[in-house]
Amino acid sequence: MTLSQLTQQIHDKKSFLCVGLDVDLEKIPAHLLQEEDPIFAFAKAIIDATHDLCVAYKPNTAFFEAYGVKGWQALEKTINYLNENYPDHFTIADAKRGDIGNTSTRYAKAFYEDLSFDSVTIAPYMGKDSVEPFLDFEDKFAILLALTSNGGSTDFQTKSVDGKPLYQEVLKTASQYKNSDRLMYVVGATKAEYLSDIRAIVPDAFLLVPGVGAQGGSLSEVVKYGKNDQVGLLVNSSRGIIYASQGKDFAQAARAKALELQQQMAGLL
Amino acid sequence: MTLSQLTQQIHDKKSFLCVGLDVDLEKIPAHLLQEEDPIFAFAKAIIDATHDLCVAYKPNTAFFEAYGVKGWQALEKTINYLNENYPDHFTIADAKRGDIGNTSTRYAKAFYEDLSFDSVTIAPYMGKDSVEPFLDFEDKFAILLALTSNGGSTDFQTKSVDGKPLYQEVLKTASQYKNSDRLMYVVGATKAEYLSDIRAIVPDAFLLVPGVGAQGGSLSEVVKYGKNDQVGLLVNSSRGIIYASQGKDFAQAARAKALELQQQMAGLL
């Protein structure tokens, strides 16, 4: 997928919503556990109920991997279902990978080619030769962790490096990498005013913003400080949407929560 | 496995060698490609040929994941083979994971419980609540990336945070985490003199040292600067051992390279 296709979709749907698929067998409705593949059955129902309200889906690979070979098969089924039925959606493998050159290339091929994801989340700690292999693929994108929304983000990400927080150094350095136009950045919404500084460093990049709602960030502030001319935002919600109900109405409840966010977004665009 | 069992094994074998299983179908001997599961067939042959010379095995999960469901099955077979036949070896899932709390717990369970690895490598960037879930399991260890041996390590790891390189800040901060006695650290051997500073911060922890040999580090310098009273070192070699020959003699050739390293280690202990 190209960035202009993603932007067009955002305008068409008046939505920059990404639905996070963190499928947890302990949280999905009990009646689904009788299905042959409960993980996929749940993901499929959520996708079918929300696809017209969002522009992206983000399966967190940890939740699939936790179930071993079966989980991996469910991940394959989920991305294949998305690509066959909703090919216009931007797909994100939330895998937070990162390793030295050849190994990063392996991961990139696994997610971009074998599984046909549009993008994968990656960690910056190992630097350039761990990131650039993910930028070698046309119309594929790597989404680099910059400022995350968890408590531990203050351990290192906000520590001062040459007078600036480390996450800004990550943005500045990564935006010089080869093919950095294929980079997006994870930027937590817990302190939306940070987004102004971030936009000064990466004015054109898409930002994937977790932490709106449950983790406390405000959607209007994210738009105020983070939106650029091409919108340039994907706001993710996972648990708030997919676990809105644990009853048989879970898919409709998820749709209602997604609709609420989409309507807020439409008002802010 | 406990740390004292690991140390005992190091003394018994006069070896602190870890063999990295980076199984690449493009590099293994061609005759193995006819096997039903060439990845496992290769890993098994390497393990059988080297087990008495090393104390640890480290499958890099990227190489397995790159082959999708089949690769994941090969990883399961490899760790099961190790645990059934060589239960005294310390096993490392080189996965470089890291995510927020609940998700890290998922990864920890997947590697420690479902796959029964003794340890898993993890990335520090997301901080405390991404690391501590990996330290909740008795006799299981998380191996945190501190200073890696790749070129990109200078992008962030050696940048100055309050006058000290970031990797030292990582060591200092992580060694304060809950259950930090279950932490080990990845420390590249490319600049062995860094090991003195590292030992001053984490005197008792095991260090997993890649980059000896192919990547230029010297084994004697690693021992000089990095050894502690309990040895406290695992030195990894991957390609130098497992791809010593691409012919039918690959397992014997791997053994010869492992023996060379083990004999050097015996001389240094």
C-alpha cells in the first residue's frame, strides 16, 4: 500500500482509527471457545463488524505466538482474511522486532512477504543496521518505537542525551536512515504536547498513536498537536474496542465503540 | 536451571561456549534439504556433534519464524530435543522481545513455559514494565540487550546520558528491577575493555558475549576483563561453528571448530 492510498482512505472514511487485535483466549466470549479456531473466529468477527469505521488493523503478534503453532496459524488466517476481504486496510504486525542486519532481513521477509503485512513495528535500540533492512521493501513500512505510552518509557526514552530526550534522538537519527520515507513512528498519547516537538523533527511521517482512552490520552489533543497536512496519524485502540462486551453481542459492542471513536475523528478532521 | 548448575557445568566441561543455532536453509548442506524437516535435521546434527563441548544453545527465533508455521514447528522440535536429550544445557531463545506488561507476560510464558526455554533475550527500550514480567519465573532468566556487537550499536547505546553511555544507564537501571538476580546481559566483545566498566556495574551477573571471532573480539580479552568469581560468561559462536563446512562432513567440521574454542576456554579458565 502507498501512503497516498492510506491518506485517501482516511479522508473517505473520515477516520484514522486502527483497531488492535490483541486476542486473548481468557477475554473473548466463552461461546467462541467451542469454535475450531477461536482466535481466528474472534478476530474475523471483530474485523467484519468494524471494517468500514477504521483504516488499519494491528494484530499484536505476542498474543498469537503465545499459543505456539496454533497461534501462528491463526495469525496467518487473520492476515489472509484481511488481505482477501479488505485489501484497502493498512495492516500492522505489532511485533516490535529488531536484530542485526541479516536477521532483521529475515524478520522483514517473514512479515512483509510471507505474511503480506503492510508494516511491522520495530525497536530502535540496536540502531541503523537493525532498522534499515526493514526499509528495503517498496510500499512496505517499518513503524519504529519512539515514545511509548507505558510507565517504563521514562526509564530510558525520556532520559537526556546531549540535552534532548532519547526518543527525540531516535527520531532525529532514524529520519536520516536510508529509505526513511518508509518509516513511521510509535508515539504514545499520554503526553500529547510532546507531539509538537515530535512534529518538528518528523513533519511528514505517519505517527501510530496508542494510549488514547484507556491509557489516558485525549483524541482532540493528539489531533491538535500531531496532525499534519496529510493527517499523518493512526490512532490505535485495542481493548477498548475488542473487549467492549464479553457476551454474544461482542461484535456489535465493538462496532459501537469503534463508531464512537470514528465520529469523534470525523469531527476533528 | 539454577545459576549454580550452570556454573558447575562450566567447570565440569571447562567451557563457557554457547552455540548459536541460526539455521538458514540457504546455508545448510544441500543433502539435508531432502529431509522432511531440514531445519530440525540440521539443528539436531549440530547439537549431537557439539553437546559435550558447550554449555548452552541459542536458537535465533528469527531464522525459525522466517519459515512460518513450519519454522515454528522446527523450533518446538529443537527445544524439545534439547530438553529430552541434553537437559543440563542452558537454553536461550534469542528472540529480542519486549512489549508492555501483559504482552511481555505472554512472551515470557510462550518461551519459558510452552517451549521450556531456560532464558530469552529481551530489548530494554520500553523500560521496567516491559522487562520485569520476564523476571517473574523461578529458575528462568531474561538476557537484556546492553551493548551489542553490530555497527548500529553506536547510534544510541554509546550515546551519552548524564555523562555515561546509554548501555551503562541500561545496566544500572535494570539491575534495580525486581528479581534482577534473574537478569543476564548481552555485551558484545568488539571492545573488550568496555567489560571492566560493565563488571563494575553488574559484578555478579552472567554476560552473554557475541562477536568473538568473526566479528573481531578476542577470547582472552573477554576473559581478562569480563570473568568474575563464578566465571559469569557465556561466549556465543554461531556461523563460525555451524557453517564450518557445507559438505556432508558439516557436523564433524562444526565439532572441530567448537573443540578449538573449548580448548582455548579451558586454557583461560
